[in-house]
Amino acid sequence: MNNTALKIEIEPSQIYVACLSAYNNGILHGKWITPSNDLEILEQQYDEVRKTSPMPDADELAIHDYNYFPNLGEYPNLEQIIEVIDAINNHGYDVVNAFIECFAMDGMDRIDEAYCGTYDTIKDFAEQDFDERYSNISDTSILNFIDMEKYEYDLRMEYNIYGTRGVVIVFRNI
């Protein structure tokens, strides 16, 4: 069994901030940024894209790509970006991305409550869950009659299980 913490990232979380005025005029202008979790600094990062735009009316920006950052669409508000960066700093990209895939952005404040762990396989999670639930059984001979494959299947109904990069990330239903 392996309940591993999956916080090691290959690269920093980044977003590609693009100037829509330039884009609508056939010019690709934007910048990859590592978004700050400080609103003032994040606004400065956005302003830098506006200021360096070849278009004089560069007010509207959009996110055109994500790197180790969950896809929040083209127009996430800055508070959402900060909330995700804070969650990535606490849990790592894979856990946050899996949480958003399972529950959407609305429940980000409940990620700690929902997150059960990261496991090498669903079997590892099932064995740990079984051990925790039934560790008080005094007659261990009954354990020979447990069908772990069916137990794993039942857990899939009780939990949100998300597979990524060779591991499974498990969340309680919230």
C-alpha cells in the first residue's frame, strides 16, 4: 500500500495570458506567466501583457493555454486563479486538477475535507480502506471470504477516484 503525496511538479504552474485585441487583428501577443497568489502582483503580471501589446486598445485579456495549471477556461477571474495557485501550493497540481475535474471550482474550499490520498493503485486504496474500517474484527478467518475486487468496485461508488500519471487520487463525495 502506498498513500503517496503527489506534490512534486516537473515545472511551475503557468498560464498563457493573451491580448485579445492583438489576437483579433491577427497578431499573437501574450506571455507565459507563473501567476502570483497576491492579487496586486497578479494584476501587474496582466498589466505587463497589456502594456507590451502592439495594439493601442489592449484592455481585454484571455488565457489561451495552461501548463501544470487546471484549465479554468479563457476568462477566469483573478480570484479563481489565486485560489487555484494556493491550492496547488498546498496539494500539488495533480490533486488540484483532479479535484476540479471531479467537483468543479465551486467546492475548492472543501478540498482538504474531500482529499483522501494518492495511491499507486485502486487496490492499494481498497486495502487501506478495508483495514481502517474492519481492523477491529477479532475472527480473522472471515477475511478469507472477502472479495476485494467487489470491495474495490463498491468503493468506486462511494468515492471519486481519478487516475493520472500512473497513480489514483481519491476524494470523498462532498
